[in-house]
Amino acid sequence: MPGHVIHTEHLFKQYETAAGISPVLKGINLTVARGEFVAIMGPSGSGKSTFMNILGCLDTATSGHYYVNGQDVTVLDRNQLAHLRNKFIGFVFQGYNLLPRLSARDNVSLPLVYSGASVPEMRTRAQELLEKMGLGQFSDFLPNQMSGGQQQRVAIARALVNQPSLILADEPTGNLDTATSYEIMDILTKLNESDSITIVLVTHEPDIASYAKRLVRFVDGQIVYDGAPPPRKAREAA
Amino acid sequence: MMFFSMQRQAWHAMSANRLRTFLTMLGMMIGVGAVVLMLAIGQGAQYMVEQSISSMGSNLFMILSGGTTSGGVRTSTGAAPTLTAEDAQAMTDLPSIAAVAPMASGSAQIIYGANNWATQVYGTTPSFLIVRDWNVSSGYPFTDSDVRSATRVALLGQTVVANLFNDEDPVGKTIRIRNSPYLVVGVLDIKGQSLDGRDQDDTILVPVTTAQRKLFGSQFRGSVRMIMAQATSAQAMNKAERDLNDLLRQRHHLSENTESDFTVRNLTALAEATAQTTRIMSMMLGAIASISLLVGGIGIMNIMLVSVTERTREIGIRIAVGARALDILLQFLLEAVIISIVGCLVGAILGVGGAWLVNKLMDTPVVITAWSIVMSFLVAAAIGIFFGFYPARKAANLKPIDALRYQ
């Protein structure tokens, strides 16, 4: 599907447990065009996180098809998936997922380690992005020397370091206070608007979802709503 | 992934848990140290044996006269005067024999000035020095004309010199052997211990004729106790042994079914057996030490397995940002190899230091060869790869989502 960053067809996912087969995703059809900013909401157990993991090529669907930039990922091997994660997808996690023993700069340049960049190139690129995130003077800090908001900004810098076309953010503000959450969301909005990076975001909070341009609601492994996000009013009230 | 950045990642991981990294290396250090030390000691022993063998001279035969049989009582070899200096002379014509030295020996009291010393006196010919591969360190050896005219000249071994002459140069001095004056014409080089532990330097050489006629005077004129013969090469040893037997049986007029009245002993074969024993001992020492190397390797595997489990989440993050299975595999393998190689280097230094200590404190010869260090280095790298591979593969095969969720 040219022009579509994400396109899924009848995506099913089920887990086999001792209690029997439990379906998690029941035929998801979703298309996300380049430059969209989509928020996925839904109660716990609705399958939104599983869906995100499949979108991020960290997990595979039981059946159905998933296309990234028109490429069917169900036919790719492990190395090709690694390449896809490295070059086209940036992850932002709830728990930041930084390597505790590496400095902010080394954390940001981690994806470059696997794309064969030279060491000086890694340093400049990481420094550039940390500065863009307003963390220029923190590049030698370890993650535990920084605040949660700063760590999440390091994680965003890491997600951006290989200039991906898609950013997957799994509850990026889940561990942050309201003010810091808005800062992070402002950064993501700016990336979406000025760098036209496609963003898919999972969240529980309506005011966070209101930053997106499109809302997809999951219930019991199915999409029950696909349309406009909640109005900004919710956010201003908070 | 480029090698330099891989090395940096490995270094980060190793420096994060210094004590553990050190203890893992310690296993390798002890293993490699033990191998290097044991090989050094084993090869030292081997070297000592080989040294004694070469000090004896190479490709040697010792021909002893037979024992007497009188009234059913047999005496030891060398008791009957069946060998003569002429036998020795005849042997020199054999093509398989390079040099021959007859020997008439006895012990005697030596006097010089106020000092006296009891030692073994050998009557022989100048070719003795060739047969035994022995040089004169000062002065000159006596000559064939000394042998012909049975002059009273002597060559002294170093131990004799040390006991009779304090700081004097013995060459040109006159000593007394059994109260007769002898002119010291030369001093022999240091030879050291023989295989059976005798001091080979505690000796005096005089012309064989002098020994026979003037020193030990035998009722059998011209008889010698034994003859030493040197074959032309190691390959000629068997032929030389046959030639010597044939020649002597013919000269002694022995018929087909008469027992020989002499014995030909292959000294080199005896020495080779000793050398073989030492080689086996040396190999066994190495083998025992290798076990500790193996234990060190298992230690690496153990720690790497713990490390993979502990760093599951890290592996998950690396996979999420694009690490391939091969990258993860190489990262952990590199860690294992670095640990084993650094451990090996330190171990080699410890081994060499230990060998030096053994040499200084216990006065045991040690030999450190380049190959024993190169070998243990290669073995260490191989152990790192071998024992690092299983944990590394385990890490590389983790499912990304499981690794990321691991708490």
C-alpha cells in the first residue's frame, strides 16, 4: 500500500495457555497514512499493547498481514526485521528502557551501533539530537542521574537517531507527572508537525490522546471507534 | 556492527561488574599459569636429562671385558682381562666406528703441595676427548706420542683442580699420583653430573700406557677394563653394534657356540629411555595443569550464563533498536574471549614468574619456550569461544518481546 506507513489486514493474535486458547486480537484492519498522529486507547486487556508490539515487529501475529511502507513484514526473516526496527521504527516506552550503564549520549547512539556508523559520526549525531531535546549539557550523564522527563527525552532522541518514518510510543507519559507529560507530548506533536514523522501512541489518558489527530479505540481485541480525538478542552481543564 | 564499538560495549559490560569479571579471569589465570609453570618445570627436567646425555657423548658404545668363570663361580663383567688396547686399535678400522678410546681405570690418591684428594684415574688415548665430546679449557691434551712412550702427564677435571689448586693455574705444575710425579698438561672443561648422578669432573686422565705400566700395573700386560666406541651416526648404531661383536669374536677366536667374553652396551639407548621417561613426566604435568584450564573455561561459561539472564532486559532493548541475533551473539562471545585472553596474559606472566621463583628458590632448572605460551594463548582463546558460545547463543535467540518484558 504505497503512501501508507502502516496497513494491517485481518490481524489475529492468540495465546495458548494452560487454560486454553485466548484470543487477544480479533481481526484488526487499520491503515495509517504518512504524517498521521494516531492515539490508541482502550481498557487493560483490550489488546492495544499486543497490537503495538506487532506494529513494532517485536511480536508476530498468528494470522493476517501487516505492511510497513508497503512491505509485508510477515515474510521477513529475523535479520530483515532487525533492519526494519533499526531504520524505520523508533520506540518510546513507558519505562524509558535506557541502558543504565551507558551515558545519555551512548544510549542515544545505540541504534547507530547496529547500523554500522563510525564512532565520531555516532557522537555528533547523538549530541545533535540531545541538543534538539534540550539536553545538550547532559550528554555524559547516566540515566539514574536524570529526571523521568529527561530520561524520556533521551529515549525520544534515541528513537529519532536513525531518522525513522514511524514512532511507536507505548504509554510514553505513564510514569510522568502532568506538566512533564505535556512537555513530552509537545515534543511529539512538534516532531509530527514539522518533521512529518508518523506517530502511533498508546495511552490511557484522554488529555494525552487529545494531542493526536485521530483516535482508535480498542475493546476486547477489536476496533470499536476510529475517528476524531477528544477535544482539547479536556487538557485545558486538567 | 563495527568491531570498535563492539569492544566498547563489551568493556562497559565487564567494567560494570569488576569483581565478578576479575574472579572469572582468575580461573583462567590459574589455569594458564599452572600450564606454563608445569611445562617449564617438565621441560627443565627434560633439558637436564638431555644435557647429561649430550655430556656423555653421542652414539656411544661401552665394551666391557667378560667375567671369569672358575669352578662355577662367575665374576662380574670387567673382571677378566679379555680386552686389550690392540682390540681398541682394531676397532678404529671399522667403517661404522668414528672414534675409539680404551680405558684402564683405578682410584688413586693425588697430592699437590699440602693438599691431597682421592679420585678416579683413567688411562686412555687422546681420542677419549672426541668420544666423550670433551674439550680442554686450558693447556693442551696429551698426544699419541705420549701414549706410545707412556709419559707421566695428566689432564685434570675441574673438581680435582678445585680441591688441589686454590687459585693457582695448574697447567705446568707437577702433581703426585700414588707418589709418582706427573706433569699437568691441561685442564678439562666442566662436564657436570652424569645420568646416574656421578660428578664427571672428579677425574684425571693419563695416557693408557702410563696407567697400565706405571700406575695400576696389571699382570696381564696391555689389558684394558673397557673400551668406549663412538658410531659414525645415530643411524649407524645397529650396524656398529654388529660390527663390534663380529670383530671382537673374531679377534678373541671364539667359535660359533661359545659365549662372548665381552659385553657391548649401547649407552645411547639407555639414555634415550631416561629421556623418554622425562618426556612422559613432562606431558603428564602439562595434562594435569590443563585440567585447571578446563575448569577455568567452565567458570567462564557459568558466569556468562548468569550474565545473560541478568541482562535479558538489556538484550531486549538492543534487539528493539535493531540489533541482529549475530550482533548479540558476537557481543557476548567477545566478552568471553576478552575475559579468557586477558586472564591468559596475566596467567602467562604468573606462570613465568612462578617458574623464575622455582628456579631461584629450589634450584630446579626450568625452560620456558615460546610455544608453551603461544599454545596456552590459543587454547585460552579457543576456550573463550567454546564456553562463551552456548551462553551467547542463548542470548541471541531470545524473543524480543520476552526479553523486553523480563523483570
